[in-house]
Amino acid sequence: MVGYSKDNKPSNDKVAEVMSEINGEAKQSLQSPCSSPTLPCPRPHQPNAPILQAFSHQRCQGHSANTVCISKSMLVDLNSSTMDIDTTSDGYDEGGYDQAESPEAYLARLHDVRSRTLADLIKKLDGLGRPVDAIVYDGFLPWALDVAKEFGILGVVFFTQTCAVNSIYYHVHKGLLPLPLSPGSTVLLPGLLPLEPWETPSFVYIYGSFPAFYDLVVNQFSNIDQTDWVLFNTFYKLEAEVVDWMAKLWRVRTIGPTVPSMYLDELLKDDTDYGINLFKPKSSVCMNWLSDKPISSVVSLGTALVLYINRNGGFLERMKGTGVDVIGLDWTVGYGRWKETFGKWN
């Protein structure tokens, strides 16, 4: 039976509750009396890793230990993590995404190499007497479900974006939202208010931009009907209507927001960041640079991808001559390439 939770518990409690439910099902299906660990598998090109945050809370509350599987190219602060860290290769161990020849090359090699190294890790843990009963994998790694099925364990997909965004991508994948969107049209989807085309994700609105990443976000749903559980980094009351609709399709649980404890319930006093980075943190350098800038002279954007896609729309041209520094770093654009592309617009 499809189910979901309508309560408003903090995510720490929700994660523990949901994982207890999943582990209970795993024991029953595997006919195993032991408490086997769950293997969280975040995507390697995401610096904030909500999966890592969710499971660190679970362990601190006294639940069974988990080993988190990350790529060798990622930087981890072991002191800030409450989980065991094990690394696997994504095929680009020295530089990660920035080392790849192209987005297409990185994603293809990630699929090929990491699916094999993930299987090797499961065998390794089993040999150490720590058999895995479930893989909780980021939605951008749908092939992880194939690995789970290969070993006869549960496959649990974890979506880090909102249910609204994921619903749009799902309808695109199913061909229920034809692209490109027509100018002046209205997007009508279950559980969502009517949307204008520009209100949809950029990969949908600006169809044809970054084909590799378009395929990545849409193909999250390539095998979702075969998953055992579907977790969302949101909470029910925020997106009740669309969660209700999704719960008719899959075994849905909302366990968000998965953020550091000091921004949520303050149970973990030292938990102020995610403990994982794509690049070596240089906080003091950044803060010193920012302190030297006049008030209102710096614009911070959450993603350089938005700038890149909209550069033909005139945003960057309008920034020229203003003396304003434009900052925007994203996992799709390495810093070197970002600086070369955008520079300082003054």
C-alpha cells in the first residue's frame, strides 16, 4: 500500500522513523534477524549532500551505523561527519567533474565505473560482517537501483529537489508535458497551481540547453516504478497537494528539510555544515575579499548555470559597466571555466 506521513516532525525524527520502517521491511524480506546498515549513496557533484546530513542525524540518535559511499574526488571533513566514510571511484579520482572532457563523458564514466565500485563496496562490507540491507541513492544515480536489485536488497531513491520540480521532470519523462513549451501556454499538472513556462525549471523552459544535464534530470524517473521507497527532501505541509498525488504512484515519505542540526533543532551543537566539499574550502579568503568590497557592490547568485543559460537574454550585458562583481558557483561549472566565461563585469 502506498503511504506517506502527514505529520510535521523535525527531519531528524522523520529520518529515524522512516529508516526504521525500511530496515524492518528489509529484515523481513531478507529473513535476517540482524540490524544491517543502510548504504547512503549521494551524487558526487553535489556539495551539500542532503543524504549525508540525514543519516548523520540518524546515527547520533543511537540508530545503527551507516557507511556513506562517496567519490574519491570529494573532500570530506571527517571530524564533522558522524558516519563511516568509504570512497569509490567515479572514473575521475583526481579532479572529479572538472577533470572530465565533457559533461557527457563524465556522466557516462560515472555510470560505468561507480556502479562497479559500488558493487565492490557492498561485497567488502558483507565480508566485514556488515551486510547492507538497503541502498539509499540520489535520484541522479538511477543505475544504483540496478546494483541493489543485483544483490537482492532494497533500493530507496532520495530526491533532493522539491516535489513540485520533480513532478515537472516526471511528466516530461513520461511524455505528458511535451517540449518545447509554447509561448503564452499554461502548464497544468496534478497538485500544482497553473504555471507559466518561465516558472518551470530552466532545463524545461529553455529546452535544448545543456542536453547532458537535461537527460540527467529527466532520467531520474527512468526506473522509479521499480524502487521500493521514494524519499523527498521536503515536508508534507509545504507541498501537500503534490505529495498526495505522488503517493498514489509510489511509496512516498517526506523527510526534509535535511540541513545541519544548528539550522533545525540544535541537537548537534557542532553541526553547522555538511562536512563535504567539491573544492577545498577557503572561507577566510572569501570573507576577506568580501570585506574589502563596498556595501551593495556584490551580487551573489545560487548558480552560475542560470547566468550561463540566460546570457543571451541580456543579463550579463546589463551588468557591464556597473562595477558590480557577479558571483555564482555551481556543480555544473568548474571555477576555472566560470572565471574564464564570466570574469568581472565592470
